[in-house]
Amino acid sequence: MKPSTIRIGRRYRSNRLEGPYDTIVIGSGPGGMAAAVCLSKAGQKVLVLEQHYTAGGFTHSYSRNG
């Protein structure tokens, strides 16, 4: 199985930040994304940071060595 080559978003670089932000959410799992959406709909400017190249946290499944 070939790994996904789809990347959403941009790598973190301090010069790319378009701040200031009202809220910074660390982690894009279900809880982080839900919080970010609610805060954004409430009018806040939100930044979501994720270590992995695709958002989703534990919603992903992985296969290792078959």
C-alpha cells in the first residue's frame, strides 16, 4: 500500500503566520477540530497546528508490516 501524498495546509514557518490569533489549537484530532470550528464560528481567528502532514489525529488508520 502506497502512503498518501495528499497534503493539506502549509508547513509551519514563523514568517508565514498571519497573526495575531485569538486562539491556537494544538492537534487536529476530532476534539481540536471541533473546538477550532466552534471558536471560528464565534468570530475568533483560530490557528490549528498539527504535527502530522494530514489533519485528523486518531481518526487515521495505519498499517505496519502487513
